[in-house]
Amino acid sequence: MKKQNIKKIISLCSIFVIIMAYITFSAFIGGNLQTKNLNISSNMMQTRIVQAKLFDMGFYDGKINGLYDDKTILAIKDYQNAKGLNVTGVLDSTTTASLGVSSSAQTNSDLYLLAKLIHSEARGEPYAGQVAVGAVVLNRVKDPGFPNTLEGVIYQPWAFTALHDGQFQLEPNSTSYQAAQDALNGWDPSYGSIYYYNPVTATSSWIFTRTTVVTIGNHVFAI
């Protein structure tokens, strides 16, 4: 009986060890996959920004899609060659610094989200008007009446029409990226506004009660 009990205990311990090893291995693999996915997402944002900048400078004429493909690598090489950098086609720290692209995932994420909003809400508007839309988002981040993060402001329910009519899914163009960057750098053509609207299409009577600060293109900017 004692031998049988010992065998049962050993069997149970073995099963427990196997289960714990499986759980630990699964957590390790899952964590690595999550980290890998986050890195891929961050790298795609950075590549989009690089593509947009190279497009503006005439080194790239492809899609701004975040794919680090042959066309993008060739454009990076052309840029590196023109700037006297080491021609590798790799987005090393020297190249990104020369392009003015941040290596911070959070900074790239903010730039991408802001460019998407500007493109979906204000493409076709005068350039200053596009920057002003970005500035309104940043002004809301600083205002206690709104969420205190850029992502929170953009995704606040019913804050922006483009998030509900599908236009936010459009990929921003190089102009939208530049407008977003100018807004993040501190340019505020809205002069502190926290609202904007098109008086021709606006359906809320409340928005017309806000104090107008400036009108740029089709948008009225207000506080």
C-alpha cells in the first residue's frame, strides 16, 4: 500500500510539474508574440512617416502604407546617398535623425493618429486649416473638459464625424503627416480653439453658440 501511495504521489507531482512547465512556456511564447506584434506595429508607423517625408522630398513615389518593401528601401538609399550618409537602405538612428523622425513608438503613434484625423476631417482644406484641426485636438488634450491623451480625445464618442462615417479608415497622405507634425511642433492657427465646424453642414444648434475665434477655409474654429 505504501509503495502504491508513493507511486501516486510521484505521478501527481510529475503531472503538476508538466502542467506548470506548459503554463510557463505558453506565457513566455505569448509574451514574445505580443512584444513582436507591438514592435511590428511601431515599425510600420515609423515606416509610414518615413515614406511620407521621402515622398515630400521627391525620393519616393509609392504608397504610404508602412511596408518596408524594395521601393521604400531604394528611396531610403537615394536619400542617404543625397545626404552623404552611409548608404544601407536601413533606417538607422543617423538616417531617422536626419529625416526628423522620432524613434519613440508613442511619438510615432501620436503623429500617425493625428495625421489620420486631419486627413479624414480636413483634407482639401487650406494647409493652415489642416494644421488648425490638429491643433484643436492638442488643445483638447490640455483642456480639463476633455480626455488628457491624444488617443483619448480622438476616440472620444461622437467627437469627430470621420470616426463614424468610415473616413478615419483612410490612410493619411504626406500633407496630412506634415500638418500633424507642424501641430505637434506647436503651430496653432486656431489660436487656442477647442472646437471647429463647417457652418454649411453642421447639424448641432449648440455649436453655433460657441465664440468664433477664426475661420479658415470651410471651418469655423471656436472656444
